[in-house]
Amino acid sequence: MRMRAYQRFTLLDSGDFYGAGHNELLIRKALKSRNRDQILLSIKFGALRSPDGSFLGYDGRPAAVKNFAAYSLKRLGTDHIDIYRPARVDPNVPIEEAVGAIADLIRAGYVRWL
């Protein structure tokens, strides 16, 4: 039996801001056909976009990091993200604060690795 290309993937690398989150809905569909433990899900966060798609900057505040994760988990239809990382460093937020928020998400079981 010949396996289709989409059935062979083991790593999905994306960003919550790609397609204004629509890509995560597509990933959700792909995840339904696989055992979740067979897929390494890597998600970037933090880029801000306006409704017209223009770039507005980055948000690395701890509350924003956790908010981005909550919406990604919902769109992805999963209980955890394997690798979670900022798309860029927010120059207005010390990196320790953003990483601390990810550490909180790891302790809570929503994220596995930074």
C-alpha cells in the first residue's frame, strides 16, 4: 500500500500568526489523522498583525505569551505544544520574563520544551 505524503510527516513547524491562525486550523485537521505522540509540534508566537495583515510588532509580555498559547492550543485541538518559542524577542520585555511564562506553561503541562 502506498502511503500518501501527508501521512509521513513527523514534525510540524508553524507560527500562530501565519494566516492569522488559519494555519493552525489546517494543522488540527492533519493531527486528527495521526497519533498525537507521533508528531513533534513546534509553534512560534508573539508577532502581532492588524486585520489587513500588516505587521504591528511583537508582544513578549508573560500574559500575552500565555494568551497566545491558549488560543493556539484551542485552534490546534491538542492539549500540549511540544516546542514553543518566540518568533522574535520583544525589545520592550526582558527575555527572562517571556521565558518565565513559557516555563510556567511547561510546569502546567501545556508545553513540553522551549
